[in-house]
Amino acid sequence: MNDAFAFPYPIPEYGAEAYWAACNEERLVMQRCAACGKFRWHPSPLCTHCSDERFTWAPLSGRGKITTWTVITHPVHPAAVTRVPYVVAQIELDEQPGLNLISNLIDVDPDRIAFDAPVAVTFVTHPAGQKLPMFRLAR
Ligand SMILES: [Zn+2]
């Protein structure tokens, strides 16, 4: 079995279909409340700030900073055996304080990662076809 196919990937579910469809177009979008204007993550039927139901899918710059990270060295999933070490990071997106996305940092030496380091989104295609938002250190 191809380990890349076995590596888990997200299955779009209710409320997140537009997010994953935009990723497949290499666009990062999130719900933006039509009442208070704040972004929210994860997709939700109600604004997490003001409880309004109305929203649009608004584009994001794809830029942010590293607020925390971990280097995975032990493959807890069989498909990760050939991928370790890899980096999982929390990215605070530039559009809003506290708007955090958990993702992978790629093409990075783990020793060069620092708090508040600027990053930019890139999209990596899973062998099953879904494009996944990941981040690289910004230059
Ligand atoms: Zn709101």
C-alpha cells in the first residue's frame, strides 16, 4: 500500500465544504461574520463572537506568524514512518488576533523555527486529490 494514500486527510463535512473547495483552488478562506465582521475558525453555524448566523466566505492573505509548534519524531500512524520528523504548528493569521490555524510547516529546519516567525501559506496536494494548506517560513 502506498503510505501517502494511507496518510489521513480531512473529509469535507457539513459547514466546511466551501473551505476545502477553496483550498483546491489554492485560496485560503474563512467564514467572516456579516454582523461583527470577525473571522471565525472552525466553520460554525453561529458567530463565536456575537452569535449571528450570517456570514460570507472571505479570502485571507495566507500570511501569519508561528505562535507554537511541535516537531513530530515518533510516527504514531504507520503512514508517518517515512515522514518523520515533521512539524505541526499553530499559525496566528494576520487578519485577526487569535485567529489560529493548526497546520504543518514544510521545507523547514526545525532548529530554525522561532516564536512569531512570519509564515506564508502554500498548498500541498494529498495523493487522494485534496489540496491541504501548509505553511513555509516567509522570506
Ligand atoms: Zn459576529
